[in-house]
Amino acid sequence: KNVCLALGNLAETSNCSKIVDGGGIRAIIETMKKHVSDPDQVYLQRNGCLVLWKLAHYNQATRDSIVGESGVSVVVAGMTQHPTHSSMQSFGASIFGVLAEGSPANCKLIAAQGGLRALVTAMKTHTCDVEVQKQGTWALIKLAKYLKGGLGEEEFLAILKAMEEHVSDSKIQTWGCRAIELYTTTKSDSKNPARHAQSIVQAIKRARRTFPNAKAVQKHGLAALKALGLGGG
């Protein structure tokens, strides 16, 4: 775990290429795989996620390399094996958000390998943890942008719950309004936004009232209300 932490400290922009070229991604992922079932090695998993998260910010080639080295499956496994460890869940969620950025292929792979399930489970388990909720919401939005049908019912309800529990967090409210917009404007036979109209309206009005000067909250909230046929609400 200390090696992973040390690499995390080194994984700033100027050092990322050296770590990647030196086989660092494969070494980290193989180490995480080896110890994923060990209940005493949760910090190794968490620190491994921290390094991968930092490296994933470097460029698209690095993100694709993480995916190609089975990074998604090892993060899902770590989140599944250590469900009560909040920082493991938030770091795992943040990695999925970065890997999903601008890559439909990565989004499909994350969904296919259990990433959506891991994110929803994390958010349901850690409803009071603002970082888990924040990173989970952000990751689900990034994934929904490229997945057929957008946000599913279960993912949407997890985000709606996060908005209810963390009213004063501007990012959760901003991303939550964006999620509602995506959910209400993306057509799918498996969901019915009208079924949750009351909860949606309450969440949007609360967010817009709490953050009257937040342009993104106002914009996405208004778009969702219009999609529901409620005009400016």
C-alpha cells in the first residue's frame, strides 16, 4: 500500500509519462488484483485507485491504457470487496468518471463490467457521505451521456436521493439537476419520468431556491421542468 501511495505522490503531470512508460499502470493493477480479496488490504486498493485516478487525468491514451489493463474490473472488484469503506467507494467512483470522459467505448465497458451497479451500491450504502455521493453522481452523469437510454431508473433514484440528503452541496445540486435533465429528456421504454414528477419538481425547486445565482443549476433545472411540460415551474 505504501508503494501505491508513493506513486500517488509522484503522479503529478510532470511524472505521469515516466510512470506510464515504466509500466506503472500494469504494476499497480496487478498488485490490486493480487490482494483484492484480502480484507486487510483495503488501503492498498484505495491507494491504487488514487494513483490510477491521478494518471487517468494525464491524457486519453493513459485512460485507454488503464482500461486495457483491466483497470475497470479491478476497481469494481475493490469496491465490491470493501463496500463499507467510504474512501474506497469515492475513489472508485471518481476513476469511473474520468475514464468515461469523452469515450463511448469506455462507458460501455464500465457498464458491462459492473460499474453502474458498483456506483449505485456505493451511493445507497453511504448516503450520508458527501464525497461518495458527489463522485457517484458525477460518474453516473458522465456514463449516461454515452450509454443508450441514458440514466436508468435505479441510477436516477440514487442521484435524486443524494440531492435530498445534501441540499447545501452546490456540486451535488448542480450535477443532480443535470442528471434530472438527462433523465427527463432521454427517451427509453424502461423509464417513466412522470412517475417521479413530484419528487423531481421538489428537487429542482429546492436546488434553484438554494442556489439562485448558480447558472448551471438554473439552466438544467429549467430544462428538466420544460421536458416534464411544466414550463418555468
